[in-house]
Amino acid sequence: MAQNQGGMAAIFLDEQKTVAAAIRCRESGLKKFDAISPYPIHAMEEAIGIKRSPLPYVAFVGGLVGMVVGLAFTIWTSAYDWPINVGGKPFVSLPAFIPIVFELTILFSALSSLSAFAWFCRLPKIDPPMIDPDLSSHKFAIYVPSDDHGYDANKLEQMFKELGAVEVKKVAVY
Amino acid sequence: MILKRKQLVLGDKTLKDISDDICAPVESFPGKGWVIMFLGAITLLLFYLMILGYIIAKGMGLLGVNHPNGWGTMIITFVFWIGIGHAGTLISAVLFLFRQKWRTSVARTAEAMTVFAVMTAGLFPLLHTGRPWLDLWLFPYPNQRGPLWVNFRSPLLWDVFAVSTYATVSICFWYIGMVPDFATIKDRAKNKVRRMIYGALSLGWRGTARNWSHYEMLYLLLAGLSTPLVLSVHTIVSFDFAVATLPGWHTTIFPPYFVAGAIFSGFAMVVTLMTLVRIGFPAFKDYITIDHMEVMNKIIMTTGLLVGYAYASEFFIAWYSGNIYERYVFINRAFGPYGWSYWIMIACNTIIPQIFWFRRFRRSIPVMFVVSIFVNIGMWFERYVITITSLHRDFLPSSWGNYAWSFYDAAVLFGSFGLFLTLFLLYLRVFPAVSIAEVKPVLNVGRDDGGHH
């Protein structure tokens, strides 16, 4: 995504109007624009055309790795590295290893999805640029970076005003 | 007749009102009530730390644990606190998967309760080892003794993995839920220090639609992972008992019975805390409404019946099995030297919550507060009954003996509340106690103009 370059931001007070503006932006050929809202808006993903997050694949692979690690580690330590006879149980006592394998599956899956989330969202970010402090409280915004396809400051300003934006401003850095 | 949905947020709030209301405790100086409670809690915590220090220095012999009661207050109270944690995950994860919109306003605080309860619980087994400075031996790490590995066939080790995974995933889930709200507090901050602290906590969250899309997916995944996790944790805790061959412990009913009991006790603790939060922060009454409390009371009643069923079924099986040791343990449990604790458990857990069949009592704050306290007491006694009555008389009468309850047993039990309450009271002042970003989308639920949500 566009970093450290200017663009145009339109601020709205209403969820529906923001979604409508996002739909108009997409229709007019813009591709890199984004919406900023204090809470997730479900119609927005479709309006902007955001693809489904790939996080479930990460979670699945992470869980799989956790399972294999859990199995390999319990079997290797209990049956190969230092086999100890505990109560006459077999060295590879799979049923007894299941709780460990299960917990490691969950742990690896959760931590890998968390890391992947941070990676996809480029978090943590120190001192992120801010368009308006109310965007995390009760206002909504559409932001269009200046290198987007068919970016025209005047035309955009006109369009956002028509769509009911309360404020349209140029943003130097976002 | 059309059943109308109840409003989840009362008082015709706007989006800004929600941010203002929920951030208010974080942004203002605490009132007298909070300060008094905090001083009480922290005094109890200091007392607890002193007692724990003394127990570490002197040894576990200060507690009543001795042959044949090798497990005592520490294990009982560990299971008690871990169980309490379960309701938080149930509200935040399981109800999320079931798309229960009412959960939004209680989820944050319930999840906080989970994290603090697990922290409080986690100390007990670590101290119960008697040599807590060697607790690192619980984890399989390459060492110079062979390397000598831990015994992966032991339920106690399963517990190490279950509880530490549960603590880790719960903290992640709780923290991720708070990230957007930290950003809200940061953006509202007029004070530089607050801005810096909450800016760091918010990880630089900006709330772009692309980030929200990943965020919601992560939240769903963590909820999906926490759900089997929470069921596994108390199942594994019950294995600590059930895998042993001791009559009274060695039963297959333990996993579901423990999970139901955990949810039961946890919801009681949520109700206890929520009634207090509603008194302490009157503005939250619009978010944590009487309808929320009523739903939780229904869950308490239902899980109370489940637990009652488990008690009855245990007795039936003890008789039906034809095993004389099993039969003796259960008769002894109800009519032996610890019969009083058994009947406290029965009264608090299965009889008293039945008052919630009446709508009037389900919706009465004083009634639910008192009932929730009784359930908390009853559920502590459940673990007392399971642990002590099974251990104190097993196969050979020559090895029987009662638990030598000492001052230190009482001190660690009450002191642990000091740790929990101190953390919880600090949380109420430092973190947003209701999820701001989750309440806003349900604002219109049940409102006449926009109930299509």
C-alpha cells in the first residue's frame, strides 16, 4: 500500500454514506483507496473489493506444524532420546501424547495467525500518520493516495462533496 | 405475535457517546469507592505475598497437606480459579461463534476476568511443588542431566501444557480485542504521556478497511481456536484426578462434569463482578443492561442443573458399579466426617440457583449478587469435596486420616482474592472495560429505525 505520500481524504459522519462513497470510488476506477472507520463495516469489504483475508491458511499450516512438532517431540524424547519405562506403558504411548499434541496444535495455530496478522497489517507501527483523531471514535473517511489510477484532486473533491462528505482535505503523508 | 429484539444499548447513544462513556473511567481520576476497594484489595495482596513468601521459605508443611491428603488447598483453589476463567472464554469465544450479539458489552470484562483468574490459579501448582525455584523443570528443555525429559504420559504435565497454552491464547485474544480501543484512547488523549502509552499499546492501529478485514478474520480464528481449547483445559484438569485409580476420582464423567462446573462458577463470578461494575460505574448500566444479567443468570441456572445431574449420576454409578470402595467413598462423602462440605456444595450449587426460575429474581441485582456469591462458595466446596473426601479414606483403613486445615490454608485461599481483585480493579481504570469497537456495530439492534442489523 501507498506509504509516505500524499493523497485526498474525505470525512463522513455516516456509515452508509461512507460505503456509498467507497462504491463510487471503485466505479470510477480507483484501486488503491481505503476506508478508515472506528469499527469494522461489513459492507465495506465488498464496496472496496477487498479479497478474503488469507489468515485461515496461515492458521491451518501453523496448526499442522504444531501437531507435527508435538508428535515428533513427544515420540523422540519418550522413545528415542531417553526411553524410560513408566508403569509398563509403551514408549510410544500415543493416546497419552494426544493432550500435548492438541495443545501445541492450538498454540502454534494461534501464534502464527497472530504474527501473520501483524505482518499483513504492518503492525506494530510507530507513530502512524493520522488524518483526523475522530476516525477512531465517530467519524469515517475515504482516503485516496495520489498515485492511484485516474487520481484527479479536483474531480475527487467534487465527487466527495456531492456524496455528503463533511470535510475534504489534502493529506501530505499517510 | 412478533417477538421484538431487546435493545442492546440503552439511552439513545450516538457513536461519540459510546467512546465518551467507555473511555471516561480511563480518562478521569478514580472516585472514593474505587480507592477504598483498591486499598482493601492491595492490602489483601500484600498479606498474600507475605504468606506465600513464608510458605516458600518454610515449606509446604505449613499447609494441611500430609499423608494421605497429598493435595490440599493449593490444588483445590487452583481448580477453583481455573474454572472461573472458563466463563470469560465462553462469553468471548463460544458466544462469538454463535453470533450472540449481547456478548459484546460483557466480553471484554469477562475475558479480563479469565486472564486474571488464570494468573491467580497458575501460581498454585507452581507453589505446590514445594520448591518453586525448580519449576522450570516442568518444561521440556535441553538440560545437562542427560537430557532428562519430562514424562509426557503424566496428566500433571498435560496440565502444564494446557494451562500455559490457555493463558497465552487468552492473553492474545484479549489484547487483540483491545487494540482498536487503545487507538481510540490514544486519539482522544490530550495528555502527552497517555498518548504515548496508549499509542504503544495500540501498536499503531489505524482502522483502515483492509486492516479491519484481517482483524475480523483473526478474531474469528482466535475464537475458533479458543473454543476447543477452553473445553480441553478443564478436561485435562479433570484428568489430574480421573486418571488416578483413587475411588471418587477414577470416573469417566469427570471431563464434562468439570467443564460444566467451570462454566457455572465462571458465570457466577461474572455476575458478581458485573453487579459491582454497574454500581461503580453507573454509566455502564446502559451497556451492561439488566437483560444481559438475566441471560447470564439463565446460564447459571442451566449449568447448575447440569452439575446437579453430575452429582446424582456419580452417586448412581457408585452404587451401580458394585465396587465396594467406590460405594463407600460416596456414602462417606455425604455422611462421613466431611458430610457438611458435601451438603454446602449441594445447597449452593443445585438448590439455591433454582430461584432463577422466577423472572423477578433473575432480574433483581441484589438477588443475583447473593446467589452468585453462594455459587462461588459452592463451587470452591465442590473441589474441596472432590479432593479431600476422596483422598482422606481410600482402600486401607490403616492409611486413613483427616485434612489438617491450618491458618495458612485459609490465608492462601483468601489472599488469592487479593491478587485477583487488585488486577481486576486496576484493569477497570486502565483498560477500556467495554469493547468500544464491538459495541458500536450493535448500537442499532432493537432500535425501531434501524433494526435490520
